[in-house]
Amino acid sequence: MPKRSVLDDDQWKTVHERTDAVLHNFEGRFRIAFRETWLEVLRNFDNEQRIEHHEKEKRARKGPKNYDRKLYTGKSDEVALRICDWVILDEDVDPFIMYVIKSTAGDNSACVYRRYDQFKQLSTAVSSQTIAILPEQSTGFLGWKRKKRTSAEYAQTRLPKLHKYLQVLLQNKAIQNSKAFRSWLGIGADNDTVIQDAFTLAFGQLVSEKHQVYYDDPVEAICKFIVEEIFESFGPIVKSQGRNTKESNKLIQAAYLEVAQDVATKVAPKWEEMLSEAVTIKGANSKVSPTSVLHTEADLKVDMKRVMFTEMTHICGQFPQFMEIFMRSLEPLTVEILAKNKKAKDDLVAEVYKNIRRETTSSSKEERETEVAHWVMDLQQAAVKLKNSVATTVDEKMKQIMESIVKQFETKSIVQGLGQLVKVIAQFHSVIKSVFKFFNPRNQATVFKSILKAKENQIHHLTKADASGESEFLKKIEKGEAVLQERIWRSHRDMKFDAWRVVYDLRKWLHTSKQPSKQDLGPMLGALHEILLKVALLNKQFFQKLVFRTNDYLISHVKEKLSATKEAKTEFVRDALQQGMDKAIKFFYKHGYNLLVDCIMKLFCKSLVPAVSQTVFVSKSVQTAMEHVRIPKEAEAFLHPHLIANACIEELLMDGIKSRLEGWLHGVLVSSASGAPKATTTTTTTSTTPAAKAPVKQTGAKAGAAAPTGGKRSVSGSRSRSGSRSRSGSGSRSGSGSKSGSGSRSRSGSGSGSRSRSGSGSGSRSRSGSGSGSRSKSGSGSRSGSGSVSGSRSRSGSGSRSGSGSRSKSGSGSRSGSGSRSKSGSGSKSGSGSKSGSGSKSGSGSRSGSGSRTGSGSKSGPVKAEVMPIFGGAAKAPAVNVTASATATTPAATKAPALAVTATVSTPKATVSATTPAATVAVKTGTPAASVTVKADVKKSGSGSGSRSGSGSRSGSGSRSGSGSGSRSKSGSGSKSKSGSGSRSKSGSGSKSKSKSGSGSVSGSRSGSGSRSGSGSRSGSGSRSGSGSRSN
């Protein structure tokens, strides 16, 4: 303990206890953050490997002309930096200016905070290698020291000068690659990206946006946070011991220095211990299989997710409802923005394609590139105008919408764990404003300009190439592609910096404006940074797809174009770039839509994970599940029970809103494409039982069947279907029945005929017949049963289906015809014969079984509805129209059926299906959510059909007889004619006729008659069928 300390013994005890508590807390957070960060690295690596494997397979299918390209990954010796901000610290004690510097080397990046004194140290270290001069110091004439300047105006004036100084140093390759310069920027060779990111994540969780800490290294960061926490408790007490302001400042400054030195003695060795442990773990697991670890993670989440869902039932139930309110409130503005700017967006895309087909007028390379630069500048200005238009509309209207949503939520009963959602929505307007800063059209325009320049160079080289210049042209393509890949990589690097800058500025605004909810918005800021990095990656992949597909087309077809005309070669290169753009835009829309859905879900769901985890982790079932997680040894360095549990929470929240979000987004895009924003929306909400499907209209004839000439067919019947469907329960199903019958059938007939044939002669043949008969068949049956199905998922409800109909087929018809056919020739042949026979068939039987009676009915008309808001208050009952259909299922001994009515409720906000006599459903009315009780009366209308059957017997007998005689003659020459007419009726009446005539004559006669009769009886408990409707 320092001698003559400003603090007393109790205060020093507080310092030591607070230091130990913070270090213990941070150590646990860092171990989990280290695994989370490293796991994300493995996930990204595995994803890149799969994409590369897919590209190789595609190139293999297209043939050897598609060379094996290598992706540009950046140069580790290429350093870029920006001084992006300044901040004045310790204003009330000893103020000084700190400059925020963000730098990158290859794919590694760092952010450091440097005072002017540290700039002086750097200048001394590199002075022998450069003539660059550090900007002025805050000293007086001839080096006399004067009062230190720490005003905001002075800091803002000196920042660009310091930035220019560092850029001059970067031009010197010896300085750029020197250890001193890189260490000063925080991108030394000994810096581990995984450990840096893990520290940033863990420290952010520790601070939880309570303080904004600026630091040079992890030890300083932890020390500053502990000191800030300590002086929050007794800093005012120390300051009050001074007799005046000057003395109070000296006391607090001395106390601050003492505490910082004491805290550092504990923090420094503890961080070295944690750092050493992380490095050892990385070294021992450097050859692990990413795929194996990811599969292990997926397997462990299965059981954990089931436990989490049980504990999150109320959260998973209310969260989608709140997001539905959020989306519906935001929908009119979103549709308005998309519809309003649709033409500008389409014009911008059309201008891009126009520039692809555009022709330069200059002959020299420099002049051509200047022309291209002017084209792209026009594109960039159009894109900036479109961005500003959207940003202005959002800024004018979104803040008011978000305030309205927050007020709605504040009046509701929110389940524990979802209070964080209100805080996120309250800052949603600020998030969207920050995102507009991220989209920089200049970045995309620069890349597109490089691609258009490459196109002009390809045209220039190809028009000069002859039939033997294929290999030379392919080398030009490969070299040009390498240049474009480097340009795309730099664009991606700049977008990653912009993503960091957006989050930095938003965090700074939350602290400087002293937003009340800033302490809980750390997870939201982390989710936002992750989202912006994904958008930057999609932008990079879009341009890669454009370049790769363009060059693939050139490589595949260049041989056949070498002998073409200059104009044909020019069009060939433009066609290649246009096809590449088509492929790239298709890729962007496909993956961009999925990314948009994923980003919106992640912004809200990931922001809620810490709050929800605090709620569910106290559950004994969750604690038990986490204790029983058995992580394989090869995955211990990457997985942790808390990581598994948090991932399950995020996935469960996403599962609850994904389908709603996709439907909402699809509706917004469709509405905006039509050009007219939707004034109102219709939401279909089902109660505990889903609405019955509309009955399918039945027709008498099969679809596509041709109607016979001169006939008609009619079928009448009725069918109703109503109810609900359940998929959980238990029961049994049984049934028995027997059927027997008897009958007789006899057939007899006789016939005679003669046939003669002579050299010349004539003959005739006629055939006529008539017959009539009727056939009817009726029957009814019933089938009952029950079964059991059980499982973890259930859909409940009940339903019935009934139908009846009658079909009769009767008819009589006759067919007659006469004709003559003659043939002349020599010879005659005659003969006669007869044939007769009889037979009978008989049987008897019975049929028995249980019976049921079903019926259906329908009614339409106004129905009263009572509206009760879920979250308190009162609301006026909206105009409600109900269309109801009812199905009654009645046992044999029951007189009055219990009607189950399926009702469709139409309100100004919703169309809802429900089941009465009484059902409660969620309806969009004047309030965000309400319960509606629907009562319907169906006493005076209904249509129904039913059957009732029992045991019985059926018997029948019948006989059939027929006789006929005829003669046939044939002569050597003759004519043939055939005519006939007939009628046939079925299910009513109908006729069918067919005629055919020809030359010649045939005469003859053949007659016969036949009859078929039968009788039968059926007895039992009875049968009843019928249908009918009645409306009032």
C-alpha cells in the first residue's frame, strides 16, 4: 500500500475486492469468447472451402479451357490506415487529446488510441529513414512551453495534418515494413487476430457500454475499467476533501494514479496467464478438422434445444406477436420507399448495362480510360442521389413510427426476458441512419470503373490478335483478372473498415448523448457489426462473380472469334461482360434476399440472447442439461456449454419469426412492385383449430369428357364438409359386417337360319331389336373407429365429413336398321341350325353393422362479436361479418345435435377462422391484438345428408331368355347400305343416333327378344339417405 495515501484502509479494501471480482468475471468471459471467436473462424474457413470446392467442380464440368484460378487474399506487407476520430479525456482533471487510428495489414486489422507524445516517439524512431516533419507541437515561440491546447477546434484542425504525416511514412516501404512502425499501429507480427477479437468481445461484454474506454493494450483497458468502477463509488468523497477546486483536482489525480498502479500489479500477470493459456490451446489444436467440430456442435444442440424450448415457451409465444406489430407498423413506409424509388433504381441498372455496351471514341488508352471515368462518375452521382432520397424519407418518418411502437409496448404485459426488445426498437431508427453511412457508392463505382477499363483493354487486344494469338490473349485475360481481384479485395477491406466505423460512431453517439438504454445495447452493436461484415462479403462475391463469369465466357469462345471482324470481336467482348453481369445480378438477388432476412433476424434475436439467457439459465432443468453436456476432447478448445445454450436461444427466437418475416418481406416487395402502397393489410389468424377447407364443387361429368350427340346426363347430390383436424389422441377402431345374397339367372334361346349362294342372285339382311330394363341400387353403410397417436407435437381439433347422393340410371332404347347387300357370282350354299340353352343362378345373404347419422348446414349473415384487447384497456367492436358452416355429429340416442360452426370473421384488419358456439381467436382490430368471441345462429338453415344402416338380408332371382332366327344370302355382285337409329337414356333421358349409308343393298331379317328380371329384399334396422337445403 503506498505511503501517505489519499485513500483510507476501507477504501483500499474496496479497491482490492473490486479488482479481484472484475478479474474473475473477465477471465470466465474471455475463455468463452476465445472459443466463440475461434469457432467462428473455423466456420468461415469451412464455408470458404465448400465454395472453392464448388467452383472447382464447376470448372471441371466446363472443360480444360477454364483455368484453375487462385483467389487473391491480400498482401501482408500492404498497410493501410486512417485517423478516423479524436477524443478529449480527463477533462475535469488533466485533459489531453487522444487520436483513434484504424489500420490493416493484409487481412489483419487493429485499432489503437495515440496521444501526441506517442506521435513524437514514432517520429524519433523513423527520423533517420524519412524527411517527413511531424506537425506543430503545442509550444510557444522558440520552444518556450505554453498552456497545453486541448480544445475541440484544435483537435479537429490537427487531425488531418497527423493523418497526412502517417500517409507520407507509408510511402516509404522500409518504414512500412519496420517492426517499430507496425508495433506502433498495433499490427505487429506477434499479434494474434483470434485472441484480439476474443478480448474485444469479452471486454465489450464486461463493460456492457457502461463506460467508453480508450486503451492501447488489454492490460490498460482492464485497468481503466476497474479504476472507473472504483471511482464511481468513492471518487466524489475524495474530491470533497479539497478546500478548493484546484486542490480537489490534485487529490483526485493523485488517488487515480495510486489506484491505477495498484490495479496494474494484479491485472498484468493475470492477463499474461490468460494469454499464455490461449496460445497453448491454439498450438495444440492447429490441425483440427473444422467439419468435425461443426458436426459435434450440431449434435450437442439437439437435446439442449429441446430443454431450452420448454423453458422459453412464453418468450417464444410473445416474441413473434411483438415482431408482427413491428413489421406491420413499418410496412407502409417500406412499401412507400420501394415504390417511390423503383424507377430511379431501374434507371440506374439500365445505365449500368448501357455502359457495358457503350463504345469509346478515343484511340489512346489514357483517353479511353478518361471516358470510362466520366461514365462511372455519372453512375456514382445517380446512386448517391438515390441513397439520399431514401435516407431523407426514412429520417422524416421512421423515428415517429418507432416512438409509436415503443409506446404500444410500454403499455403491455411483457414476459421476462423480452424487455430488451423495447430498447432495441427504440434505437432502430439510429441503427438505420448508421447503415446509410455504411453504403458508399464511391466504393462500388471504383470497382466498376476498373472492370470497364479491363473491357476496353480486352477489346483493344482482341481486335489486334490473329488466328495464332489465342495464347497471348489468354495471358492478357489472366493478368487483367489478377489486377481486378486485387481491386475487389481492397474494396472489401475498405467496406470492413466502414463497418467498424459505423459501429464506432453509433457507440460514441450513445455515450455522448447519454442514451438511457446504452448499457443494454452492447449485443445489438455486436450484431450490427456482424451484419455489416456479411454485407461487405456479399459485395465482394458479387464483383468476383462478375469478373469470373465474364472471363470464363471469353476463354471458352475466344478461339472461334479470332478470325472474325473487328466489329464482331468488339461485340463478343461486350456480350461476355453482359453475360457476366447477368450471372452476378442473379447471384446477388438470390443471396441478397436470404441475407436480408437473416440480418433482420440476427439484429433482433442476437440482441435478445443475453437477456433471455439470464432468464432461462436459472432454471434447474437448463442447469442440469448444461452440466450433462459431454464435449469430445477434440472439440473442447472450441465448444462450451454456455455457447451451445446461447446458440439454441438464438435459433429458437429465429425459428419463431422467420416464416412471418419472409411472408412480410414478400408482401412488401409485391406491393412495391405494383407501384401502389398498401393502405391496409389482411391477416388470417386461426384459433386453436384451423379453419376447414372450402368444399370442392362436384360435377356430374368427368372433366374433359366429350358429351354424346343427342344425349344428356344429370346427377344431383349435396356434400358438405366442415370441422377441424386433430393429430393427437388415442382410441380404437373396430367394425364387422357380413353380406350374402342369392339369385337366379336363366338364359335360353333358339335360332335357325339358312344360307344360299348362287352365281347370280340377290339377298337382303335386316336387324331390329328392342329392349327395356331398369336397374336401381341403393345402400348405406357406416364405419366407425378410433385410434391413438402420441408424440411431442400435436395438432388438435375434430372434424366430420358427410355426404349423400343418389344416382339413377334408367333408359330404354331401340335400334333398328334395314339394308340390302347383293353380290353376284356362281355357286350356292345353304344351311340351317339352331342353338338354345338355359341357366340359373341364386344366392342369399345378410348384412349388419352399426350406424351413424351425420348432417351439415350452412348460414351466412351478420353475427355479433365482442372485442377484448389482450393487454388491458378497451376498444370499440369493429364491424364483423361471419360466414359459418356447421356440422353436427349425433349419436343414435341423442335428439338435439351439438353444432360446431366454422366461422370466417372479416374485420377492417383481419379475416379469421373460428369455431363456435364459443371460440376465442386473435384478431387485428383497432388494437395490436385482441380476443374475439363469435356466436352464430344456424337454427333456420342447413343442408345435410346422412345414412343409417343395420343388419339385413338381400335376395334376388332373375331369368334371361332369348331366341332368334335369320337367313343370309350372298350374291356375286351387289351393293351395301347400312342405316340405323336408336336412343339411349341414362339418369334421366337422352338419345344417341348414328347413321351411315352407302351404295349397294343388303336385305335380311333377324329378330330376337330378351328379358331380365329380378327381385330382392333387404331388411334390417333400416337405411335412410337424403339431402336437402333450407335457407331463411
